[in-house]
Amino acid sequence: MKLAGVIGYLGWMLVAMALPAGAESVEQWGVYEIKLTGPATGNPFVEVQVAAEFTQGGTMVRVNGFYDGEGVYRVRFMPEKTGEWTWQTRSNARELDGHCGTFTVVPAGPHDHGPVRVAHTYHFAYADGTPYKPLGTTCYAWTQQGPELEAATLATLAASPFNKLRMCVFPKRYDWNTNEPPQYPFAGTPTTNWDFTRFNPAYFQHLEQRILDLQKLGIEADVILFHPYDGGHWGFDRMPAAADDRYLRYVTARLAAFRNVWWSLANEYDFMKEKKESDFVRFGGILTQEDPYHHLISIHNGQLMFNHTLPFITHASIQNGSAVEDAGRAELFRDVYRKPVVFDEVKYEGNLPRRWGNLSAEELVFRFWEGTVAGTYVGHGETYLSPDNIIWWSKGGALKGQSPARLAFLKQVLDDAPAEGIDPIDKWQSPAYGGQAPNYYLIYLGKQTPASWEFLLPKPPLGAGQPAAEGMQFTAEVLDTWNMTVTPVPGRFVLHKRDNYSYVDRDGRAIELPGRPYMAIRLKRVND
Amino acid sequence: MKLAGVIGYLGWMLVAMALPAGAESVEQWGVYEIKLTGPATGNPFVEVQVAAEFTQGGTMVRVNGFYDGEGVYRVRFMPEKTGEWTWQTRSNARELDGHCGTFTVVPAGPHDHGPVRVAHTYHFAYADGTPYKPLGTTCYAWTQQGPELEAATLATLAASPFNKLRMCVFPKRYDWNTNEPPQYPFAGTPTTNWDFTRFNPAYFQHLEQRILDLQKLGIEADVILFHPYDGGHWGFDRMPAAADDRYLRYVTARLAAFRNVWWSLANEYDFMKEKKESDFVRFGGILTQEDPYHHLISIHNGQLMFNHTLPFITHASIQNGSAVEDAGRAELFRDVYRKPVVFDEVKYEGNLPRRWGNLSAEELVFRFWEGTVAGTYVGHGETYLSPDNIIWWSKGGALKGQSPARLAFLKQVLDDAPAEGIDPIDKWQSPAYGGQAPNYYLIYLGKQTPASWEFLLPKPPLGAGQPAAEGMQFTAEVLDTWNMTVTPVPGRFVLHKRDNYSYVDRDGRAIELPGRPYMAIRLKRVND
């Protein structure tokens, strides 16, 4: 075995772990990194290929490495199984070829649940089976704002309920966000004199640090690989196809080993007028091939929906300005895609003179709840104008709105909900009902302000859970989703069949309500 | 050339045409039929293949023929181009091989517009360019009810606004519809002793006659090839794959030359528990290959949406019990599929003790209008119980409901609308607005009962038509969609920009309304 600089890139949670002396060790779903020294002349980004084969028993994972500048090459591996692994490098450069080693993967620490996967068709769970209920927000360009603002953004996120962040790899140029980034992804000189064959490792090192910062906070990084907010200013939105593909391979080699990475092929893909839909299909193919861990892949639309039925798309990432105004709209996307539906953009809380950017906090929280009872997930964004031009949606910084506190309340509700997720109960008749029949129901009353709610459970349609049945007992709570209160209703409700399609309380009880909007009812079955 | 019995199957409109003496002639999109005599022993259905190649200049269309019993073979051709055509037969039976002939295709008569095709992405037009705006109804088993009832159904249809009929090839057995059909599609004995390798030509001859009866009425036959309303009683819902495929080839050879045929692969495909989705994909491939004219192909769902993005699907045929309660729901399917959306089942007007079969007429008409302004098409069905057990939705007969008259009114509105169809105007903000900006707007107020309507046009989003502009002039009409009245509003409305997203009348005019539900506003641009 050649001498190679090999480090166990443990990630934050393992730092304090006691490891057997002399053993190289990394936790499951952590990062094991091979660092090698090789050619620094010519153009290593295109001339040198390096990879490693990681083997455990009958399992072999081939992982591409990347050039990190100054003669340094790295191969990063996220082990998905505990136990002993061996590895060997392959390269067209003799200095990099044929290195080998052994290391041990120990069980994940308490805050490492692995990458997020699709679960129960419409929902998500970490690789270790822990449910993951996305509650995302958006700071497109937060990693290009300099250390002070980026630290402020991280502090805000740490105190927020959000567990997913949509963020761009490339810098962003758009209204209220026209500052140049501190550095650029390619060698060359701003704004358009780039060598697309030479990456700027420092740019990506910084991006990686920020993704790991998010990982420490338990936040998934929804990494947006392409976007139109460039308009040719830098030209990263209109690179030649070969440059696009090389960039994807480079980014995948650098980032795929981070467990909290999700791939978003593009933001508003259809606003990238220099690209065709077939380009994004090709990108999906490259990611599928290059990412050994098969992180989640999505693509976000402007006006034109992408074909989310394509097999490489793991979940539908949707911009729609009106779908989550109504649970009956939101759930239709579940029906057509049969995948998790994440409404990553539903207009933003804010006061911009744009109709996509001036929802009230009440309206945005309302939309989250409509989407929730529809069995979908909704994303947050905030666009309040301020003198310093720091708008959360683009740059991060501080949250100014009233919705995050209410979304923290929603997050508590989601965390308390069944692991299988919330599904529509009787979608063609009662879209306000979500849950897991017959054990858990969440009924959202939205903008209605009734003085009481008749206890009523619809018969679920075929195949959507077990039917409710005579005599089953439930506890009830009244949730004020705006004022963030949970009020238990005394006693129990006992099911009595009213007709073929509904059950009511045996004693005909109703639940009193305060006559305010944004109320929800939570019912839990009691077994005894 | 061998002697062959060849007839020009002219269809009803050409019967009275004067043709050059001695010439064989058929109108464009009519049926030219080659009749041949061949083997009558063994099993001609599986042992004999016959086809013909029809040639005009560089165009060659290969058409499969079929065995029609008693030694008779037919090859039916629907010419899509006028002028001289020649043909030659191919067969593995010597008696059927190598026949040839010539005929002339003359321009279509005034009631022959050719088959319906997709037009303007979300709409339909006949092959000659005439817009086709589907207004369909459903009589699943009407062709299996005997001559008297079938004649009554045709008379009802003739007096109705409907221009599309959903109907099954196979007999149907379901609640309120358990009578045996007069004949069966296969040789054998009821109810389950069938020889799936031998068709019953009389069954299909009868079906063809009914399809031609519909053609005479200007009604498209939405032919449902498979359905679950059998449950093994006959077993046509669970034939072996080879029988399914043979049946599809036979039906295609028999029916494809009729211009008013649409293919519906199945009704409630997902309720056919013996079939997999991949079976229906295979069926779509067979139809695509066997139908030389590429009639419209769709598939209708029960609970589980089919993947209508698949290329062989020409339009989304959707059952959904709630989507057309709201234009903002309905249009989402356009976004997702980028094909015409036909809500072929939205629950029915009737009084069945089933929640899918007891809409009021008002509710059904309301749903048609919501679907219409969303740029989609809605289908009718009627399920009124009566002592004779003749329910329109299954058997045909007489219409008893109140919706058809209102749908005739809607049809007038559709016929008056732009040839390009009605598209959403500003879907994320104003789903009640349909039309073709800036020339035509249809605004449906649904269940609202306002006393007036402020004249207001939203700015259309990018790419959805031309924007309205300052100074444009419009006439307005108030449509009472239930009472079927059109009331012109005096004077003209002149556009004045109010803000970035809306135009109002220069003089701030509003339109007075009667305070009743189900009102619509129609605006037409005046050029002067």
C-alpha cells in the first residue's frame, strides 16, 4: 500500500466519541475521506480521474473523487453499513492509482439518522427509519454573503423550526439581490471571463462548510444546481452542455457524501430559456449515475410543471401560487405523481410590490395547514423589504415575519402525528380531513369561524386506511393554529354509524369553538 | 387482378352524392371496405392474416383486415387524403393474397369533418380544422339493451347537446344493470364457457352499426375496451394476456376506420384487479401500432390516476369527484399533463343512494362551468332510479334530469367561444377567469350571489396570451347559466390600468347582477 494521507472525516457528532486506538473509524452515514497527492500541472480537473472502490463483503461502492487544487485529490465516501470496509483507488494518474486501506464504520450517533429517503409513498424518513417531516425555508444565496451575514443566518436557523433549506450553488442576481459574491465557482475573472474547465476549489470548500453547518443544525440542504437568476450576467445559466455535465460530476463528487444533501436540478427550470427540458432529464441521469447514495432528486418549476412522473425524480418539488389555498387542490398532485409532494414555493410572507411576495403571515400559515391535511408539505419564504436590502428569501439574515413561530407550532403537531405521515381521509368529499384512519385525524377549518364542530368522521375510501367502526373511542383537542394553543376537550367521543359514509358521536356531541379562523381539531383513538 | 367483392362503404352522408359512372369513390374520412372470400374452415380468427396496403404517391398505409364469419374477410380503410388510391392485399391464405384495386377519394361532405385530434395543446379539433368542444355523456351498456331501447337512446341523444358518448364494448354487470346482453362477443355459451380464440362477428357488427348511428348524429364514440363491471361473471375482465391482445387487434381492425371512434383503454382501470398497469401500457402500444389513423387514446381511472404523461395517451380522461368543484383545482391537471383534460366522470346527476350518483342538476351544471373556465372539459352522467331500472348512465333510454337543457346552453357558449378554446387567464390569482386574452373572457361566479361585478381584467401571466392594454374596448353580457339567458350590458367598457396586475373600466363601471347564483360574465373585445 502506498502512503496516502487518509483522514476520517467524522462530522460533528463523532468528535467526542472514544475510538479504539489506532483504528480508523467513522460513523455510519458520516464521511470517510481519502486524501491523496497527485499531479498539479496541466488541468487536473479534466485530465485526471480518480475514484475508489469501497468494499464490504459482497457490497462494492464505486465513488468518484475530485481535484481540490494544489495537487490535492479527495475521494469522499458515506458508508451506509457498519462494520469493516476496505478500499482501493483507481486513477489514470499513477500517483493516485492503487492506494488502499481499511476502516471501521461504527453505529451512528444519536443525531445522525442518515440521509432522507421516500417513505410510505408520499412521505419521508431518514435511512434509520426515523420519520422526517419537511418544514423548509428558502435562502437562495445565503452562502455568498460573507461570514458575518452567513453566521447570522445560521443563528436564525438554529432558533427556527426549519429542517430544510433551499439554496443555490451558483450565485444569484435578481431584484433586491445584485451584490457580487465574495468568490466564484470557476477560474477566471468576473463577470464573464470564465474557464469552465477549471473549478475554484475554495468556492466549493466554502459551500461544503455551510452544508455541514446546516447538518449540525439538523437541516437538510436542498442544493439547487441550476437557476435562471443570472440572466447571462455571469453566464452560469448558459454554459455549454459539456460544462454543465462536468460541473454536475464535480459537485456530485464533492457533495454526495454529505448525508443532508438533496439535489434540486433547478429552480424555475423553465425560466432558463437556454435550456431544454431534455437537458434536465440528462442532468437527472448524470446525478443518478454519479451519486452512489441516491440522495433525493427534484426539480422546481416556474410556470411550466416538470414531468415528475419520470423515475429519477424522487418527489415533486412544486411552485404553485394557489394550490395550497385549498387542501382539495393540494392533494391532486399526490394523485398524479404518487410521490411525496413538497410545495417548495407557494408565494412568500412579506411586503414586496410583487404578488408572489406579499402574503400575510396568516395567509402563509393557512397555506401550510391546508397543505398539511392534504398529505403534502409546504415551504416557507420571507420577503420583507428593509433598508439594508437583506431579504431572508435571498440572503438570509434575520427572520422578521410572524409565520415562523406558528410553523414551529405546526412542527410540534407534525412531530406528534403518526410516523406514516398524514394522508387525506376522504378526499373527494372532505378535503379538510387528514390523518391515518382510524387512529389519528387532523381536521383543519381554515378561514371558517364556526361556533362549534359536529363530531363526524367520514368513512375512508377504499384502500386509504382502515375504516372507522362503531364504538371506537377518541379524545379530541382544539388547536388554535394562529395563537398556538392546544385545548383538550373533556371526555371521550364514541363512534356511532350515521349512514354509509359517516360516523358521529354516540351521544351526538359537538365540540365548541371560539368563532375564530384557523382552528383545527385533532382526534386520537383511545385503545381500551 | 383477382375478382374480389369490393364495395365503397360510403357512410351516411355520401349516399346521395352523384359519382362518376363506373368509378369507385368514397369521401375523405369515409370508409372504403374491401370484402373478400376465403377460408371458412379451421379457425380463421387465429389462422388467417389478411391486410391491405393502400398507396397514394409516396404515402402507403398498411391496414389489417379481419374475419367476419362465414368465409368473409374485410379490410376497412379510412382515407385521410383525397385523390386516387390503389391497394393490394397481403395474406397467408392464397385466396386472399394479391388482390388489388383503385378508387377515388372525394372531398368530405358538409357533415364529415374527419376524426377528432388534439389542437392547441389543451383542446380538440376535427381533422379538417373545425373546432371540436367535447360535451360528453355516458351510457356504458346501451348497445346491449335490444333494438327498442337502443332506438330510444338514439332518439334522446339526437335531441340532446351531447357530442361524445362513453360506451363499453363488453357487456356490463353492475348494480341496477344485471340483465344479460342479447349476444356475446365470443363463441361459446354463457356465462363463462367461452372460446376466446373465436369472436362472434354478429356482436361486433351490431356494435359497429351503433357507432355509425352515433356518427350520423355527430357524436364521437368513446369506446371503452376493458372495464371491471364483470367481476368474473363472464370473465371478459380477466382473459389471458394473449386473448386481450387478440381482442384489441380484432377490435382495431374492425373499428379504426370509423372516424368517430375514440379509444378508451379502460374504465376504472385500477378496479380491474386482475390487470397490472403495465398491461394497459401494453394495450396502448398495441393500439398505437394497429390503428393506422391514430384515433384519440385515453384511459379512465377509479381511485388511482393513470400516468397520463405517457406519450401514447392523447388526453387525460379523469374521474375525480371533487376537482371540478373549483376551477382552481381543475386546471392543475392541465399543468401536470400538458394535454387536453376531460373530466369524464365527476359524479352524476341523480338520486342513487351512492354519493357518486346523487348530485343535483344545479351542482352538475356548476361543475361543468367550473371546468370550462379552467380550460378543461366535463362529462355528464345521469343516475335517476326508476321502476323500470332503466338508468341513463348504464342503459340509455330517456333523460330525466334538469342538467341537459343547461348543458345545451353551455354548448352554445362553447360554440361561440374562440376556436383556440378557453384557457385560464391568470390561474394563480383568478381561477374564475377563462378565455383567450385579450379578446375573449368568460368569468364564472359560481355559487356567489353578488349584486354587482366590478369590471376587472387581470394581467395574464407570461406566455398565456397577449396582455390586455390601456384603451381596449369590450362589450359585456351577463349569462344566467341556470335560467339560460344572455343579457347584453349597454355600452362599452374601456380598459384603464389600475396597477401592475389589473385593468378596470376607465369610468369605474360595474355590471349589475340579479343576486342569484350561477351567473357568468362574457366579455368580447371590440375592434374599432
